[in-house]
Amino acid sequence: LGEQFSDDEVDEILREIDTTGKGIIRYEEVVKMVLGK
């Protein structure tokens, strides 16, 4: 995406994507985040 993120920012983004809280990010979760759903 051409942006630099700090480790804390990456952790926050991954926590937001991982909607189940299991530490596993599914494709569907990424799509929902990217599309803003």
C-alpha cells in the first residue's frame, strides 16, 4: 500500500481484522475490512 506502519499499528490492524479473536486471520475477515463492511 506504500505506507509505513509501526509494530503497534500493525498489531492494532490485525486485532481489528481478527473478528473471532482466535489469532487466525481468515480471507473473509480481510475482505470485510478492505471493503469496509
